[in-house]
Amino acid sequence: MKSVLGSLVFMCLGAGTACAQCSDKTDSGGWLTCKIEARIAAGKSQIAHQVQTAAAPKQNAVSVSKQQETPTVSAQSTSLVDQSSASDFFNLAMNLAQASGGAGGTNNTNSVSVTTSAYALYAAANYHDPLDPEFYSRNRTWRRAYFTLGRDLPDSTSATKDPHLQEPGTVGGLKLLLYDKRDISDPANQSQFEEAAIALGKSNRARANIRAAIIERVSDISTSFKSLTDAQNQEVDKIIDDNIAALEALGPELQKAADHIRSQAQWALSYQGDFRNSQGYNLHKAGVQFALGPNPRVNFTFNGNYQRWDSKKFGADRQGGDFATEFDYRITEDTTVVQPYLISFSAQGEWLTQQKAVYKAQIKLTIPIGQKTGVSFPASVTYASRSDLIQEARVEGRFGFTFDVAKVFAAVSKH
């Protein structure tokens, strides 16, 4: 019952489209829905989006707190901050290029990482459709663990003499989402469904009243809906207008529930490693990621990490920690858009033994490529108070590529 109710509550959260000419419909049910939507639009309704079915997989994919870029353990990541969750299915991230100012010159580097969830692996092991709403909601615990594997390829010609930046490495990571109130299938969100369920019931009754009145007043509507006279069309419009208040009340209640859930907190624990050969350092990072959104267009993320740089055969080990924070703002106003334009501002402080503290500031723009591709391009500019073993300030611009299967499913889903 709970999963069914959750799906009903989020019926209207997907992006709506303008109704086509109702005469193009091939059945009376589709025609009536089109007529209702047209009357709502004609009456300048405040409903933000037209009613459509949307299940939990689609709505969860909208969240901006899911990691898309390579993890920060990668020397070439376009981000200073790791997000508190990741794709429910599969995510590919690449760093395409880096342009630097300062002693390091210009680097042409690329790194790649792949992230998947335990849920995706569990669904594959059971030969089950991962988009099945019942299966998705029932196995929400499997969507709390994420695995990352990748390759970090720094520029071996860099003037920086740090062995960590001179050698390629293998990136691996594990993230455990221990607290998640942004999942609409979470039982704790049941209370958000109650008012919306009441509005949904009133809306359904209004639709039933409209249908009954039209059948009563317009003869043979099931077969003649394409050839109504002007007088009959006016009668249909009047019937809809008489019941439109209940239909208009549904949208705000649904949006209210969605906005509340999307603003809840998440926090996760993670381990990341960048493993190199005997000539380079192994970097280990263990930390916590915390996310909170005061409204659906704003997200704050905080990272705290312990770091250990294993020098292996030569050089001194380094250890210490870092703290980072990021502010994400959805430039795209429609909060149901799966791939929005995002602008992000972040800062990081790093304190390790054997080196002076390093402070960084970054601005990043995430540009979606269409709405059904799952592809985005993050472009960031970072200022660092110093670079490893180079005692001077440094500015870097980085460009990346991300592909998220969950966003593709969300964009094309009709549920």
C-alpha cells in the first residue's frame, strides 16, 4: 500500500508538456485528459506541471546530491567535494583536459572512473528490472552502497616533482549512505503523503464527475468525440470548468511533498584509494559526506576526510586531513528537470604533515547535453594557495564528461 501511495503522490512531478490538439487522440480517455489539461492551461492554472505518472526511480534521479564526477582522490577531478550519494545504476566520469597557470604550465591529462550501486548489482543477479517501482522500493537498503573503480592519469611532464603527480594510479572507493531522508520510498516520508493523498482523492472524484456529466449531456461521446459541434465543445468545457478547482488543488500538494523530501539531509561514510607503483605514493582517504538542502534548488555539501600518503620506498609519509564545502544552485528553475544547469561554489583546506597547509577555492558550471542523454559537462576553475612541493599560488581550469544511466531512465520514463 505504501509503495502504491508513494507512486500516486508523485504522479505530477515529471516535467509536463503542452497538450496537443485533442482531436489527434485515438481514444475517448486520452481525449478527455487532453481536454482537461487544455482547460487548466486556458484558465491560467497555477499548477506547475501537468499530471503524469512518476515512480520513485525517476524522482530520486533528479537529486543533485548524487556523485557524477570522478572522486576527489583523483588528482585530476573537476570537483573539490564528494557528494553524499551516487547513481542508483551506473555512472561514468572522465576528466578531459586541464589548463594551468603558474609553474606547472599546461597539462593535457585525462582520468576515468566508473561507479555503480549494490542495488544495480543485486537487480542484475536476480535478472529483475531495476526500474520496477515495487522492486526498487522494497530493496532500498541495497541503494545505500556504491562502488567506484577508475584510472588516474596525471601529466608526467609536469614541473611538479611530487611522485604522486608523476605516476598513474588505480582509483577505488566504497561509499555507504547511512542516513538518507531524500529517498521518496523511505517510510519516514509517509507523513508527507497524507495531504497529497486527500487532494488526489478529490481530484479523482472530480475527474469521475466530469466523465459522468459528459456522458450524460453529450450523446455517443465515446465515438463522436472527434466530431463535436461548437455547442457540444462549449458544454464539455463548462463541465470541466465547474470541477476544475479540485484538479488545481492537487498540483500544489504534490509539489509541497516533493519539495520537503528533496530538502532533507543525507550523510555517508566513504573510503577512497589512489594506488600507484613503487615510484609513487598510495593515497588513502576516509571521510564523511553530509548534504542538506534548504529548498529544492539549493544544496549544501560538507566533507571531512582523514588522509594518509604512503611514500613506500622513498620520501616521508604524509598524514592529516582536509575539510571542504560546496554550495550548489540549480539555475534551471523547474525542479523536476532531470538534468539541470548547475553552478557550484566550493572551498577546501588541507593540512598534512611534511608540507604547509593548502587552501583552494573553486567555481564550477555543470552543463547538461540534452535531457535524455544522461550526459553533462562540468567545467571548473580552481585557485590553490600552493601546489604540491611548489611554493606558489596556482590557478587551474578543468573540463570533464559524465554519463549517468539513471538520468537516462528518468528522462524517458513514463512512470
